[in-house]
Amino acid sequence: MLKKIFFSIVLLILIAATLWIYRVEVVVWAIPKIIKFTEPVAEYKEVVWPEGPSAPELPLQDRKPNIILILADDLGFNDVSLYNGGAGDGTLMTPNIDRIGKEGVQFNNGYAASASCSPSRASLMTGRYATRFGYEFTPFYSIGRTIFKWMDEIENPLIRTQFAEVSEENFIGDEGYAGMPSSEITIAEVLKQQGYYNAHIGKWHLGDTKGQLPTDQGFDDSLQLLSPLYLPKDDPDVVNAYTDAGVDRMVWAASQFSVRFNGGGSYEPGGYITDFYTDEALKVIKNNKNRPFFLYLGHFAPHNPLQALKEDYDHFHHLTKEDDHGLRVYSAMIRSLDRSVGKVLDALDEYDLSENTLIIFSSDNGGANYIHLSDINKPYRGWKLNHFEGGLHIPFMAKWPTEIKPGTIFDHPIHQNDIFSTFAAAADASIPNDRIIDGKNIIPYIKENKPPHETLFWRSGRLQTVLHDQWKMIVDKNQNKKWLFDLSNDPTERNNLVDQMSEKVKLLENLLEEHNSQQVEPNFMSVIATPVRLDKHDGEEWTEDDEYTFWDN
């Protein structure tokens, strides 16, 4: 009897110790059973998009232009061959994405509105710095605090959590994803007043409660990404790549293969989601070819989890080394993204809409360090979540044959805030006059080759950045450190001049202070400060000389 008790106690201790050692994995495993969006998913059902007029009311040259925004997710500057001639190992080409820049304008210095998803999307939808309306951070479910606290103890002692200071309002719980304030006016709402039919397809990431859905914010219809899987993990047509990063483990555990239409119940998409979204976008274009439309195609690619179609994976058959697998899957994902852009452009040609369509392609931020690939933001330092160029300097191009001369190259900095004002001007729509709109209509600046901005800003808590007249200063208040770069001579941010240019530092500090005085307090507090290295991805070993900035969220 005593032996049984003894061995039972030992067994319980071993189980408890195992759970403690692998507590991140335990919580990650539990996520699908806890959070709201992993409810049962219905079988695929066909999306029925409304049809516009059977014939155009006006000749094409007299109609307002069609407007298309294609936004990739976590696409690095080096992932588009227009900028580097070939990504991946040099064989990944993106001829269709490139075509937008070649037949229109290639922005060599296009900047994301934020180094992370939600604030960036909030800015491009409103034309305003998201800090003007308190949408400074990306919200997450309350289970995240447990994961981050345990990661704090396990993975990196530099991670700082501050949950004791944070109220329950900071977390989403059962109330849905904390979204952009419904008082903000989106570009879809502006275009709707001009008679546009507005369709959203893909990622939204700006709220899923009443008042915050795409259909509450100016879109007539929305086919919305609910949970990020490109295909079920065991689908015979998919090839998966995993890393041991905490973020990657969490996404794999928590994700389902699901979408919803106009806020309804979740159901399975009709195939690999990049292609599925594309096929639905083609239906929108066909059904609305006789009236002005705005199509926001928010692709999830190439965000993790890394999943590619086998046929795209097989295209990169020469990548055969064991450590090439992740790169091969990632390259295949971008191949499908490029195929999507090509199909959209071909559809515009098929329906004779190309001449009268303004199309912009961009990414919400730079490539992420947690997918364990080295060169996705090359030649820039840094990643998604920090303010070095790798996190903010993104692929950005536009095409509008009647207004933009093919082959234009524009070197002045532009910002995703500019998308709002450019689309509004194209539709001859009035922008709100009861609030500050930070973006500019960039078409006149392209034609005159003039800079639309003298100064640009970014803020994520204690990580704050100003770019003024090619001088860029990054301030990390978590470690009381500054970097100053002359981007005109040092675009890859190698030479920190902060100790040599005190007057320039003072000028930029004043600009940043003035900007901050115009912003509002965040709607919810930052709960974690995570170090993001500049020159290594998350899968590489830390050393004492690693340079990093903290990311507040």
C-alpha cells in the first residue's frame, strides 16, 4: 500500500513537472478549447455576390474609376522581384505584382503605417495615424497573457510583462476582437457616398463586434477571414512548415480553416485561401463591371502558419536541402499570391476596365522574424514589430493608366495614410473636415515628382520614430536608447549618428514631442515589451552583442 502511495506521489510530481516544463505548449494546446473563434465550422457554401447593372449607365471614360486595394500580410521588401530581381534563393519571381509597378508607378520608399497588423490597417482605412484615435496596439485574447508570462520565464529574460497594471478591458474575452472605434470614417464609407459598390475579401483585423465589422464600416459585402489556416493541416494538397517560435506554435494550435460572409456563421472556404479569395474577387469584378466598385482584397499570404499548395511547392524542386523546406514553402506561398494578382489584372483586361481602374498593391508591414527566414527584408535591417526599415519599408506600387505614366519610379517617401486620400480624390469624394487627415493624394506629387511629406511618424508605446527630410530617429524608451540615420547616404541604417549630430537629434526630438502632443491615450494599454533583434531572426541564437529594439504591445 505504501509503495502504491509512494509511486502515485512520484507519478503526480513527474506529471506536474512535465506540465510546468511544457506549460507554453499546454496553454497553446488549450487555446482552441477556450477562445471564441474556434466554434464548429460549417461545410463550404457558395458566396452569392450581388450583381450590378446589366449594362453601363455611362461610357467608360465618363465613369468614376474602379478602385482596388490588394494588401499582402507580412510581405517583406525582398519578397518582390521588382525590387531585387528574385527573392528566396534568387529564383522566386513575382511578374504579376511587378506588372503593377512597371505599368504604373514603383514606389521605392513606401512605408507601412505601423510595424504591426491592426494599427497599420486602421491607418490605411482612415488616412490617419492610428494613434490619433487610440488604436496604438494589436489587441489579443486574454489567454495570451498566460502564454506571454510563461514565455517570459522560459524563452527570453528580456521579455517584460506588465499584466499587474492592466485591467480586464485590455483583453478580448467573450466580447469579440477589440476593434477600431466605430466613430472613425473609412475610405469605404467615403466612396459609398459617391455611389460605389464596396466589397471586402480576406483579412479585416479591425474588430468583430457590432459597429466594427466591414459591413458596419462602409462595405456592402464582406467575405472575412476568421481564423488563419490556408487549408486543413492534413489536406493532401498542402505542404506545411513549422518553427519552434512561440508565436508560430500558438497560431498553429489556435487556427481553423474558416471564413464568414457578412458577419454570419463560420464555414470552410472553397479551397486554398489565397486562390479562394482570388476566385471570389474575380466574381466581384465580373458582377460589377458596369458600375464603379471598390474592392479591398486583404490577402493573408504570406503570414504564418506557413502552408503552400503542393503544386507551388513542387515548382521550387531545386530547393532540396533539409533546411530549405521553410524557404520553399514560403516561396510557394508568394507564388500563389503573385498568381492572384495576375488573375485580377487579367480580369480587368477581359472586361475592358484596366484603363479606368486605380489599383494599389502593398503589405501591412515588413516580414516577420518568427518564420525563421533570413533575407525577406533584405537589404534592410529589422523585422515586423520594430521600426528599422525592415519593419516599415514595404513593397508599394500603383497603376492607373489614365493618370499614372507607365514605368514611373518615385523615390520620395510615401505612407499608407496616403491610400485614403488618393482613393477619395480619384472618386472626386470629399474627405471628412471634422478631423485631421494625415494622408495626401499622391497622384499630383507623382506627376510633379515632389515629396508629399516632409515628416512622418510611427509610435507603438515606448518605441517611437520620426522621419524628417531623410533623417530618421528611432527612440526606444524601454532601454533609453536612440538611433539616428541619414537615409540619403545610409539607407540600410548601419551608421548610428546620434552621438555626432546633437542639433539634428534635438530637432527630431522636438518634432516627435509635438506630434505626440496631438495624439490621444491608447484605448487599451500595452501589456508586453518584446525584444526584436535587428540582424537575426527568431530561430538564431542570442549573443551578447545582438542589437535590438523592444516592441510594446
